[in-house]
Amino acid sequence: MRRNDLKTKIYFMKKRRAMRGKPYAFCGAARAFLYCVCLCFFVAVGMDAMITQSRYCRLQGSVVESEAYRRQRMDDRMLDYICKKERPGRELSLYWLENKFGQEAFLHPYTEDSFLEIESIWSKKQGWEAYLKSCEAVWDDLQYFPVPKPSNDTDMEVTFEDSWMFERNYGGKRGHEGTDIMASVNKRGIYPVVSMTDGVILHKGWLEQGGYRLGITADGGAYFYYAHLDSYSDLEEGDRVRAGDLLGYMGDTGYSQIEGTTGNFPVHLHLGIYLVQDDKEISVNPYYPLKYLEERRITCAY
């Protein structure tokens, strides 16, 4: 064998010896890479499942007792959408589940088809029916704004703001569980107050904080509370009322144990809305129901 042939043979023997472990090293690296890819995939799938499951947990427990639900928060686009609806409870129930009761963005179109698609998912979840019933109780009986529009004096208007849980101090520090509709003309006994819903008068009479008040249970089960009245129309407990019926007149009664006390605050109507579950009253924010009804006003002379 010639010298050059011997050198070539030795060269290839050394190269084969050096390469002997490298295929196995390559296979190990490939396995590690595939393991990482699979791990990332399953982590991503698991995280997505956990996020999805956490969304569905929004229906668990007493969701209507949560502050987020009671706040009834919505954006302007949703308010515009429901103002075209006669019974907006179902769409609102889905809207709040999807945006975590106003704490997240609503990522769907504001259309009937969109809400039907969302409902096809949520309606299969445990707790849906009870939750839906609560939303419909607050919203689906609403027909009229509680203070009619004046036909003869444009100066006698009313205003209101979202004062949910603002601090109140009479009788101890507490949150304001309602909305105050303020009279632009501070005169008691002038502004009429009408029923927002059909229903039955459950309570009538004096309360220390609410003064002369009426409590009406609407057909869907929600309780509507009208407080600080100056006087009543001819109604008694147990009477049935229709939406738009005169209840009485706006006043400034209350904040006293002495029946008939007036003058401790400006003339206004305090409106409260409550759900009743297991004999427990759960207040919800009336501001957005009032915004919904703002253009649905009876016109009368006063």
C-alpha cells in the first residue's frame, strides 16, 4: 500500500471515530426541542382552559350579591343599544358576563346576532337561569321615567347623577343605595311621581330615613322604592298599579323619627331598586335604569 493511500485510510478512520457519538447527541437535542414545544403547547392549552373556566365561574355562587353586579355598569354603546329595546334584560345579562360586569372591555359587536351567539354558550352553564331571572327582574318591567315631563313650564325640570355608594351620614356612615332625582325648582308638592312599572304596592307610610315612601313589587319580582314624597295619591297597600299611574308628589320628608318632618334637604325623589332572594334585599344601582328611561316620559301640566 502506497504511503498516500495509508494516510487517506488513517484520516477516514479518525473521522469516523470522531463522528461516532454525534448522531446520538443530535437525537438528544431533537428530543429536548420537541419536549419543549409540547410543553409550551400544553401550557398554552391549559392556561386557555383555566381562563375559560374562570369566566364561567362568574355564574357560580350568589353573583347578584357582588358589588360588581349591583353596580350595573355599562358603556355608552351598550346604553344606546338597549334604549332601542323594550325588554333589555337578556342582552344585559350576557353583556355583563362577557365583560366581567364592566371591569373588562366588551369584545363583541353590539348586534342581536352577536348576543344570540353569546347566549348559546352561557345558557348551558350552571346558574344561568337564576342569574337571567335577576337581570330581567330589574330591567324588563321598566316603562316610564318616574317624573313626568312638564308641558307648561320648561324651567321645572329634574336632574340626576350616578351617586351609587356615595357617603351618607344620617343614622351612621353608609353608602347611598339609590339615585336622587333633584328638582330644579325647590318646592315640595309640585312635581308628580309616577310608577315606573306595573306592580303591587307592598309598603306605604313613614320611614325615618325615607320619609313618606312607597314600595312597589313589580311583576318580575324587583322592588321599587320611592322615598321623600310630600304626599300620596289615593293608593293603599295591596293596590295594583299600572306603569304611569300617579303615586304622589315629590317632597323633602324624612331624616327624622317625627312623622311629617320636612326641610332637612332639598326637594328630590330618592329611587331605590332591590332584588329579593331568600328574604334578603339586594340593592342595585338605579342610575342606568333611569338613563334607559330618560326619554320615556309622560308629559303633563304641573
